[in-house]
Amino acid sequence: MTNSPFAELGLTDRLVRALRAAKYHKPTPVQQKAIPLLLEDADLLGIAQTGTGKTAAFTLPLLQNINEDGIKPLPSTTRALILAPTRELALQISDSIKTYGFHFNLRHTVVMGGVSQGAQVAALKRGVDILVATPGRLLDLINQRRLKLSECEYLIIDEADRMLDMGFIRDVRKIVDLLPEDRQTMLFSATMPAEVAKLAEEILYEPERVEIAAKTVAVEKIEQRVHHVGKPAKKDFLVKLFDDGDLSKVIVFTRTKRGADQVVKRMAKSGIKAEAIHGNKSQNNRQRALKNFQDGRTRALVATDIASRGIDIDHVSHVINYELPNEPESYVHRIGRTARAGTSGIAISMCDIEEWPQLKAIEKLIKRPLTPVGEVPADFAKPAQGRGKPPARRGPPRRRNRNRNSRQSTRKAA
């Protein structure tokens, strides 16, 4: 067989054939860096945004490691657990496992809310090699004694920052506490807010770090403006922006769920059709809001960062940052919802004096200044005071048995 760049990373012939059939011929940067490390049983902290190929970066070595172990799952157990924040992402990961694992005889299933648990319980009863799950339904089934995690040797947490935004970090910690210490752990996140960094320190053992810089190419196609607006005046200023008829299909980003709801109420009072989408909204409500926005029944979608990587809608005319994000990478994700498929777009940011440090961090990341509209008040250039200290560093988890072959022989002996 012709040599493949994927084979050079250490992947077996069966995986290379599956990749070729799926028309994947060249690994992405995150795959090039992560796959060899994961094949060597390293824990890994991956910082990469959606669209970089991170799903294949963790599923390919996972499939190979599990297959080479040659251990069959016990009833009501799983060999590997992949946690995802949403049903959509869980199903996407499951599809990838099916594609890449086509030539392996491995069982996998998806556990998620919003559907009957009957089929999920039946699949778990036999035992599965790989389980993809959303945290809420997973804990429900564990509490019902439908699943035990005592045999789980691999843990992958995908899109940890979205887990945080949706309020799942506490559930994730509960799940981690049920897992053996002797495991390989991977955590992937597009951004690294303090709570996610803290979680990574708690659960990863001497991790390798793979970081793929946020894409800035698309940013260059977007006209980026900044208005210096005090926090009390932001709602009225936002409504005034919508006097411009060119704002035809607009995504407005807020920092909090409560803030998103308040912005929608203020816009409704001015006759602007808008809906909110965030972690407190049910799956049905989120899907309805997206469809109304896509079909033009609502002019604005007001979202938290949960949506910055989850909205794939064409012809978004403007993105408005009602509040600047704490992580500059999130700014890139947000404004990337416009100027898609080679089109142009406009991003408008509102910056309060307290957000000046975030503005400077964004400009440093994208290597260009945002275009100021109107005068910049002199006070804005003063350093912000009273910024919080970083969280105290916690020690790594206790040393684990790093030899996967030793784990395998122990299981077989039992």
C-alpha cells in the first residue's frame, strides 16, 4: 500500500484505509502533534478550535489503542468514555468513530438526553468499547445502576469551555471521581478560562500540551469596528445600531445567559425581533430559535459563547459584541459567524472602560487594531485596576500506572 502521512504518525493500515475511503489524505496540525503522543499513552491538554480536526486527533489513537489491547468490555461497562457538551457534538463524534473504526470490530454507543433511554440501556447492558455521552444523561444512568465506570481506561473531555458555559463542570467532576486513577486522560478546549485550567490541573497527569493558534485568515475579511460605550448606555446604543437597515441578520454576543435574556427584552420593547440562545435554553428552544433566525423570521440572535462555535448559518450580515469576551480567542470564534464561504462581513464591538484590557488582548491576538468609531475617551487608556489574581495552582493527581500493557495483563489475569 502507498505510504500515507497518517501511517507516518504511527497509525495502522486499517485506520489508514478507513481514512482514505473517507477522502482524508493529509493530517491537520493538531493531528500531527497529538496522535503520536496519544499512541504513547500520554495524557494530553489540547487547545484547538472547532474545525482543526481535533475529533480525529483523539479518536484515531483511541481506536488503535483499544483494538491493540484486545480486551472485551464487561457487561454494563465501557473501556473508554468521551464526554461532549451537546447532543449534536456527541452524534458527530459517534459518526467519526463509525467512519474511522470501519475495519475494527469494536462496539460504541451514544448516551444523551432528549430521547428515550431504552436503546441506550440495551447497548450498555452488553458493554461497549467506547461510550460517547453528555454529562446529564450519563449521571442518570449511573445512578440507575445501568453503567459502571470502574473498568474505564480512557477519558476524553471535548470542548471543555462549552461544558463550563453550559454549567456542566460540576457534573464532569462527579463523573471523574467515579473513574479509576489508572487511565489515560485527554482534555480539549478552544479557550482556557480559569475554571477549565483548574479542571485540567486536577485530572491530567504530567500532560503533553498541544496548542493550535486561533485562525486569523478569516478575520482579515471582516471589517472590525469598536465603539467605546459605557456599560449603562449599551442597551440603548445597541437598539440605535439597528436603525441601520443593513443590519439584516445579526448575531449579538453577551458574556452571560442572564445578559442575553435582558438584551432580548430591551430589543423587543423597541420592536426588534430577537431570540436568545444559551445553555439554559432547552434543545427544542435552541433549535427553534436557530431556524427562525435562519429563515429570517427574527432579525437578531442573542447568544453566549456556547453559540460562537455552534452556529453555522449563511449570510450573517453583522456580529455585534455587546460585551467583549474574557478570552481573546473567543472573539475570533464569535466574529467568524460572519464572512463565511468567502463573503465579507462586519463585526461591531462595544467596549466599556473595564473591558479595555480585553480589547488590547484581542488586538494583540489578531495582530491588528479594531477601527474606533468616534473618539476614544482618555480614561480608557489607563490600566485597569483590581483585576483578579489567577487561581492557586493545585498539585497533579496521584501517580498512576503508566504501562498500558501492565493494565492489560492484570485484566486478563483476573
